[in-house]
Amino acid sequence: MGHFIADREKLHSNLLGLHVQSGSWVTDENLHQLAAGLSAKSSGLMAATGRAAEIIGSKLRLQAYSLTFIDAFHLVAWTCAGILLLTALLRQAPMNFAQISLLQQAFISSQRNKS
């Protein structure tokens, strides 16, 4: 499961990163608005822009992790459904626990007959 989560996180990070590019009006607008909000508590415009970029990056990581764990839950659900289906299709075992007492009685009677 750990390998699956690591691979899916890389995939979702890459896919989300494709849509967050410098020069894209959505990305630039979000970065400028967030930097404007952070400029009052920062030492300058460059520091505010850096903090805004870090916040956007952390939001992307959080979104990638969320998508990854959704995929992991889907994997577990489909695996459980497959195992339940496989269990439903199994044939009855040739010997079950109800027959053990009969076998014990047959063994005891065969031992008595030999003696």
C-alpha cells in the first residue's frame, strides 16, 4: 500500500502541476491576490510573494495527498468486493467441521474392530 500511495502521490502532483504554470492568468491572479493579502505582515513585496508561492505549493500538496488517499480507498473497496465475489464463488470444501465427529466415530469403531 505504501508503494501505491507514493506512486499515486507523484502522479497527482505532476498532473496538478501541469495546470499551475507561471504565466497562466489563474495562477498569476491567485499569486498576486495572496501576496497582496500577505504584504501587510511581510517585510516586503518579494517576501510576500515567496510566502504566497509556498502557500499555493502547500495547497497543491494537500490536494495531491487527498486525491491519493481517495484512490487508495477505492483500491481497498474494489479489492474487498473482488474477494467477496471470489468467496461467493468457492465450492464447498470436501470435508467440513460437521463431518469431523463422524470421522472420529468411524475411526474409533475401526480401532475397536481391529482389537
